[in-house]
Amino acid sequence: MSFSTVTKNELARVVGKDQCCKLAELAALVRMDGALHSERQKAALTVVTENAAAARKVFSLFKDLFGVHTQVLVQRRTRLRKNNLYVVRLPLAGEGEEILERLGVLDGQGRLTAGLKEELVRRDCCRRAYLRGAFLGGGSVNSPEGTYHLEIVTTSRRHARDICRLMGRFGLGARVATRKNWYVVYLKESEQIVDFLNIMGAHTALLDFENVRIYKEMRNQVNRLVNCETANLNKTVDASMRQVENIRLIASTVGLDGLSPGLKQVAEARLNHPDASLRELGEMLEPRVGKSGVNHRLRRLEEIAGRIRARGNRDSHLTSGKDLRPVMK
Ligand SMILES: [Zn+2]
């Protein structure tokens, strides 16, 4: 089962605090998935969903709020898509119009409304319920293992904006994009998705999401650390190899005896221990030398090797440096 379905199944079990919240949630479900049919005498409101739990919720909200029994039909789809479609059908006789008015589908004059009826979302509890209904009716959320993405898809630009605005009341920076003839309200940031799951009351989904997210972040952090350490290690190995090369060059040209005693000691220690750290090298010396002292001497050796490379084999010219004993005299 996808993370989206698990989340919706959880939300389908969340019941609004008061009647006002239940009405807001049902209004959202009807606006997302509802259609009015008026063929012959069989005027009806249908709410169509792929999610069985959402269909059950629509059924029980109608019963709870208006005391009406809706019919639930299952359309099995076999060819293109495997999911069944659940159709909740409310015949529109008698009090039908009043129900549609209360749900904000019709205005006071019996005309279809374009946007969200503000009365439905006056209270904070109702705004949460409305968003829950909107998500149940047309939302989906990626598993946190993949890219962070949550969306609510609607056919109405106006409704997309309404949803966006409601989410904004909770500090969520949702955006609207178009996809063919659809309007997609979406969130891309993991923190915002977590907040939204919380606002709707999907607490189990929220915990699952957080666990995966934390695990993912830790894994990335560990990878970064490992990469960083590997990079440092490579740098150290490269430096040591260069030092050994320098010392070998000096040994084969002017000879290590031509170096001052301090430099000679470090040169010998490095040749014998190519994998020792600077600190370790310092501890091998007599008297001991700190890390920066060792580093300083190795740099002097590098300068000498550099001069040797620059001047070729005329080592007599090198004996004047203060690091070298004047062996040729
Ligand atoms: Zn409420």
C-alpha cells in the first residue's frame, strides 16, 4: 500500500471535533469529488473516489449531519486502472437543495457557487477539517523515501487558491501549478509536509514520515562525514608521498648529511615512517617537536628540494643555504 493510501486511510478515521468541522470536511469532499446530475426526475449528487475509506467517510458524514442514507456503488475497473471507483449517491429530493446550500454547493438563490463558502471555515477547527477533506478528496503524498512532495489536485483554479489560502493560515507556503486542465496545490519542503500532516490529524503518517526523514538525513550526514574523512586521508597520503620524494631527492643529490641536524632528523623519520602523522613524527624526534614544528621543517625540506629541482645537479650552489652545512668547504 502506498504512503498516500496509508495516510488517507488514517485521515478517513479522523473524526471532526464538532458538527461544524464535520460539515466543513464533507463540504471539501463534495467540492473535490462531487458532481450534480439532473437527468429526468433523478436529480442526484454523487461523490466519486478511488479510496474506499473516503467513500465510507462521505457516507457516514451525510448520515451524521443530515440523517440521510446515501447509496454506495462500486464500479470495478479492470482494463486501464486496477482501482475500483466508489460512488456515493445522494438522491436530491425534498431537503436536497437545503443540504447543497449548507455544503456551499448552492448559494441562497439555488445557483451553483464558484468558490469556498467562507462561513464553513470561520473557525480554526473547521479549517483543519476542510483541508483534511480536500486532501482525502484529491490529495496525494510521496513516500518520504523519495522526493518530498504533497499535492491536492482540483479542477477549479478558484478552489486551488482557496485551499492555498487556507494552508497559508497555518503558515504553509503552498504553491499552485497547472497540469493539463488541473490545478495542483503542492508542498515541496519536508517540514511543511510534516506540518500539514499534523494540521490534518494524520499523526501516525507524520511519525512514519519523520522516522524515514531522520534516517535519511542521518545516512546523508554519515556519508558526508565518510567522504570528508576520505578526502582528508587522501590529502595526508599525498602530502606524505611528496615529502618522501623530496627527501629522496635531497639524499641522492646533496645527501642527508648536508642538512642541519634538525632537518636531517625529520627527513630520516619521514623516510622510515611514511604513514606517520605529523604529531607522531614529532614524537620520534630528539628532543620532541610539536606538529607545527615538524610541518615547518618539512616545508624547509620541500624548499630545498625545489631549489635542487630548479638548479639541476649543481649541488655546490646549494651549500650556502642556512639549512645546509657547508660540506664542500
Ligand atoms: Zn469546527
